[in-house]
Amino acid sequence: MAYSSIVYLLPFLGAVVLLYNGMPKKYRWWVLLLASYIFYWLNSPTTLIFLLLSTAAVYLAGIFLNKIQDGFDLSKKALDKEGKKQLRKIVGWQKKAICACALLFIFGLLAFLKYYPFVSENINQFLKLLHLESTLPSLKLLLPLGISYYTLQAAGYIIDVYRGKYRADTHLGKVALFLSFFPQIVEGPIARFDQTADQLMEGNRSTYQNLTWGIQLILWGLFKKMVIADRANPFVAEVFKNYAEQSGVALLVGGVLFTVQIYMEFSGCMDIVIGSAQLFGINLPKNFARPFFATSVNDFWRRWHITLGAWLRDYVFYSVSLSKGFAKLSKKAKEKLTPFLGALIPSAAALFCVWICNGIWHGAGWKYLAYGMYYYGIMLLGMLLEPLFAQCGAKLKLNREGRAFRIVRILRTCILVVGGMTLFRAETVGAFGEIVYRIFTNFAPQHFYDGTLLHLCIDGWDFIAIAAGCAIVLLVSILQEKGYSLREQIAGQNIIIRWSVYLALILAIIIFGAYGSGYDQVAFIYGQF
Amino acid sequence: MEELLEILENLKPGVDFPAQTDLIEDHILDSMSVVMLVGELNDAFDIEITPVDVIPENFKTVDAIYAMIQRLSDD
């Protein structure tokens, strides 16, 4: 039941909204929890058990952490300073052990179910090279729906409790709903407990504004997904499948179109997800902030899949870079090297951990690891060359804050991102290498205008629909970037203008959307992680 | 406060730190520079800034950073 399907949008979501509002306030969270488990069961019945196990693990670990903290708070009153210090040390270890057990359990499930086939295959190949006969059994494992998302939410919750950011919640239903809320279970956004849990339990009635704004956002998401992303999909699929037969131009256009496809699809899905939650008056964290206006790769990752980036920053980057081991490394680096390198090396090492995690989070395969390393390499190079860029800029008297320089930086970032997305979409790292090679050695510029591109599964009308759709999204993005709140502007208009906009959007989806015969419903790319 | 300003100015030369109202939102301090700053502050003020303390509210302005240092020094 994809978020863009009629089954989800009308019978399912409609019924949940009606039931939710028909229930007394204190029972509304039950509707959401039940709907979430039904949604999960309908999509992935055999793997629901893993969601339940992860929920139970972090719930119980949280309760234990509360008990240990309460015991410490009670005992410390009767102790002197030295006694408190000793007890704090013991309690610290106990809390660390419980947190580690919970994390090992939930990440163990994720690692086994998602990465075992990849790891076992590589180990077996390695053993074969050494002429050893023992091999790891190859298992066909079902990947639980949304495991990469709910595992990060569960880990964030238990780490926050361990760090003392808030106390663990004793309400099992609240923890269960936080981890399973149906609009976000498949593709995120990866929320924090203190962002959504209370809202989910409040049970506020759906107001007129919540309903209209939610529907607006769902329509906007459907427009991006069905008019642009799904229409681009046949071209992208063909080019990347038969890359060895394509010219450089076709491969380049394929890379650009895949970048457009994945953005429209993922951000469109987030619009449907956030809009769905808004129908119940629940505000989920945003996951996109117009990433193609980014002036650097770092800036791009602050605007693209924001909740994943923030999760990796808070729980990997800061955990590693602020650890005692890294503090020592930093000190030594400062003493023995230049101050610049002394500051750079520990950050670079912590950043390496972040990008390894980012790469393997996206999937079990060498190309995902390479994808993480691609961005790590760019960022590292940027950090190393920054003093040089600054010097050159000063010598050439470049206005690095000026508009022209900003546009150049945006274009440069877009090119780097298209490179990264091409690697992401290529079947293997080797295929990516060949695609790049063909772009440079077999460019065939005449394919731009001789009609070759119009015979790669989509025709001229498809290209026109994609271009028109992108132009509308670009216009809206420019207005948003300038600070206009389009939704408020539309809501402030009279009923004729307001409904004209809504009807235009609905008609655009019906007329230009890619569906019906000749189009398979395209699965959300990020739903497969 | 003067020591803090000196550290900040060494980290990001040319920024008028006391005049800034949001060092995080305005991207003057990103996660990299926050880590570098934390290392400097830990050494200079003999405190231990943990990941829990690394939240935007504690690094938003010079006053917020100073208040965090004071709080951690008292602990």
C-alpha cells in the first residue's frame, strides 16, 4: 500500500481520520496505534514481529535506566563527595551497559536482516580466494518494512534517555506509537521522541485548517511524484540498465533525470507523509529545505534528508568527536602538527565514521559504501583546500558573498550532487566507472537534437511534462527560499482563487500524472532502505 | 568572557561575535567548528562538554556559550 496509492489515500487514510475524530479524545491514540499496526501488517505481515521486538527492547531498557537513575538520586543524599563520585562511576557503567545491550539488540536485528546476505557473500568469496572450503550459509531474509528508519528512532530515544536529555516514558503505548506511526514508518522522517511522542498522544480533533493544509501538502506531494518522478522513471531505468549501449549524452541526461526523479519522489513522499500527519494535527519534522539552492556539499546535506543528517550528527559525529579518545588525539595533533591540521584531523576522522554510516545505512553493497566515501572525499578536500581558496579569493579580489559567486557555487554543488546520484543509481561501482568513462569518451552531442533521447522509453510529451513540472516546483522553491509562505498566501485568498489552485493541482495530477496502462506503479526508492 | 571571545575570534577570524544573534542559524558555527570550539573550551575552562550539551540553545550566542561554561564549571 504505497503512500501514493488510491487505497492508502482514500479508504485507509479517510477511514482513520473519521475513526480518529469519532473517538473520545483519550482513546484517539489507540486509533493511531491500531491503524499503524494494521498498515504495517498489510504491507509486511511476516516482519511485524521485529518492530514489536525493537519496541519492547527500548521500552524495557528505558525503564531500567529510569530505575538506576532513581536509585542513584535516592542514595546520593546520604553520601559524601567521594562516595557520590564512586557511586556515579558505578551507575554510569550500569547505564552504559543497559544502553549498549539495547543498541546491540536493535542494531543486531538491523545488521543481520539487512547486511547478512552482503557480508556472507563477501566472506565466502574471500574464503574461496584462500581455497578454504568452509562457507557461511546463504540465507534469504525478508527485510522488515521501515527497519532502517524505526531502528534509528529507537536508538535515538534510548541514547537520549541514557544521556539524560529526558526520562524514559513508562507508557508502552506511547513508545510503540512513536516507533510505528503509519505515515512515517516507511520513509521517515526520522523523528526524535521529544518532537512527536506527546503530539501523537494528545488526541486533538482535526481542525478545518489541519485538514485543508494536510490535503494541500498531499496533493503537492502527489504532483511531484506522479507528474515528474514517475514520468522520468522509464528513461532512467532504461539508461541505467543498458548503460553499455548508451551515448555519453544519454547517460548524462539519465544522471540528471535520476537526480530530479529521486528528489521529486522523496520530497514528494515527505509531503504526503507530513500532510497525512497534519490531518491529525501532528507536525512531523521537515526533511527537505530546497537542497538544490545549496552552495556547498555540506550545505546540500543540511537541506537534503535533514533528519538523517541530524541523527548522524547528534549520535555519531558528536559521540565520536567529543569522546575522550578523540580529545587526546586532538591534543596530540595540535602539539605535533600545525594548528590547522591539529584541528582538522580529529574532525576528519569523526566525519569518516559519519559517512561510512551514511553509506551503509542506504544499503548493503559496495556502491553504497562508495557513495558515502564520495561525499566524504569531497568534504575532506573542501576542508583541506579552504585556506587555499580563501587566499586565491583575496588575491583575485573575488566577492565570495556576491550573487555571481553564489550562483557558481550552486551550479558546482548541483554537478557534484548529480555525480553522487549517478553512483547511487548505477548497478555497481564498476558500472558507475563505465558510465563516467562513456560520458567522457563517447559523448555524441548530436543525440541532444537528433531525436535519439526521445526513443528511450519516453517521448517528447513526457519531456515537456517533466520540464513544466520542474519549472513549477522551481518557481515555488524560489518563492519559499525568499521567505514567502505560499500556503498562507493561498489560504488568505477568496474561495474562488483558493479552489482554482486546488483544482488545477488535482487536474494536473489526473491529466499529466504517470499512471494507468503502460505505467507500472513505481515503488518509492527510499522505501526500499 | 574575554577568554571566550579570544577563542571564538581565533576559531573564526573577522566575525563580530558579540553582535551576532544566532551563530547556528546564520551558519557561523557549523558542526565542525562546534567540535573545535568544544575542544578549546574544555581545555581553557577545565570543563567537560558532553554531546548532551551540544544543542543549538547553548551555542546560539556568546552569552549562551558563556552561560553554559558557567553552569558546567559549577557542576
